[in-house]
Amino acid sequence: MKTVKNEFKQQYKSSLEVSRNIANDVKAYWAGIGLGPDVIDQIELCLVEMVNNAYEHAYHSEDGCPIELTSYLNDKNELVTEISDYGQSMSKDEFTKAINNEFIEPDPDDPETWATSGRGFIIVVQLTDSLEYINLGDKNTFKLYKNTNR
């Protein structure tokens, strides 16, 4: 059950810069509900990663497609941040693989270790308490949960 007294909810259009715009907008909300700078910085990084993923993977870097953000404190005092798109969905297997990937330290002598793709989910898993992926119809939503320590 979702008990929400105050939430941030906004729709944006996909672009290369949209993740920064979204982060700038929602940070004021997060500060206003009393989140500390450490929590804000961590969840901001996760938000930017997930919005960039929506732009790059769900929309194949196409500008002007809808990205929705909802953020609120739930009844467990966790910050819940939902990033939704209407682009290409992930399979459950792809999601499971993405969240279970391990970070590979880049080796200057091995170009195969230089890839940046796939690191976003590793960062998000490390910095959140829980991550869900929900696909309903044509809507894909990533729900990030972060204990606020309030």
C-alpha cells in the first residue's frame, strides 16, 4: 500500500540533457522533505543513470519521447523514486542479469575491460536498498527504494 502525503510528479521529453534537468528539478523536492545531502547525492546519481538508460536503450537516443518521474516517501520512510518510459522494454532475464552484474576493474592493457555499458545498473544496485522493474502494457517503470535514515 502506498500512503503518500506529498510527492514530486513530472513528465519530461527524452533528450541527451534531460537527466540533468530532471535531477535539478527533483533535488529541491528532496531537500524540502528533509533528506540529507548524502542521500540526495546518491539517489541523484541513480536517477541520472536510469534516465540515461531510458533515453539510450528504451528510446534508442530518440528525442521528444515521454519520461515520467515520481518521487515520494512511503510509510516506511523510504524514498521511492519511479522512472517510467514507454519505449522498448527489458525482459525479466535481462533485468536479472543487469542487476547481478559485477564491476570489472578496467585494465589499461585489456581494452575489453574498458566498456562502460552495464555499469549504470551496478551503481544503482550499490546505492539503493532495493530496485524493481515493472512492465505494464507499454509502460516500463524502475522503482528505486532508498532508506532515508530520518
